[in-house]
Amino acid sequence: MIKDSEFDTVTINGKVRARKATSFPCLRCGVCCSKYQALMNRTEAQRVAEGLGISFEVFLDKYTDHRWGGTESFLLRHQNGGCIFLSRDENNLATCSINSFKPSDCSAWAADPSKSECQEGAGKRRSCK
């Protein structure tokens, strides 16, 4: 088996027979956080509000998308082309200011080289160098 940093490759008789992604690191490009709005249930929204140290009502008013209109589910608001909690560090890497208590929609996202968002982000990261 031949290994590289992104894939395990199985080679039989000199021909590649299988490639599977191994742990693909998040590139911190922010594409996923810019394209999608995280959906939260009430419990998750309350947990994020608590993590921010604000009331549930203030959280709903300041950080959720009012166009959604849900009373038991909520969408995180986007601002400046991405999630309201998305920022950039001095190297232009995406940073989540609620990472330690982010919604499960965000936690469930797994970087993968087959995802178009990760491919787009990889292209952006290469063009920044």
C-alpha cells in the first residue's frame, strides 16, 4: 500500500485499485461557513446563548436569521458573506468564535477532498500563497 498525506492508495500489480480519504484536515478556508447557515433546535440555541453569556432572547435577536420564522428551530445569521461567528486571523484563516459550543450542524461538517466546498477552499488557499 502506498500512502500519501490525503489518501490511502491500494496498488495491485502496479495499478491503483482503490483510494479512500483518510483524515483530511480542515483547511480553515471558511467556504462551508460562508455557503451554509447552521440550523439549531431550541436546546442548541440556548446552549450557544449561554456560551456567549447572553439571554436566549438577546441571542435570537442578534444572532439568528429572522426570515426563518421558526419557534423551535433557528438559523444562524450571516453577516459580511458568512456566518456571524466567522472571522479571519492575521493569516486569513477562518476562525469560529463559538467553536467550543457551536451547533451540531457545524460539528457534523467533516472536511473531505471530495466535497466541492473543500475543493473551492483549497483553490483559494493556494491562490493566497
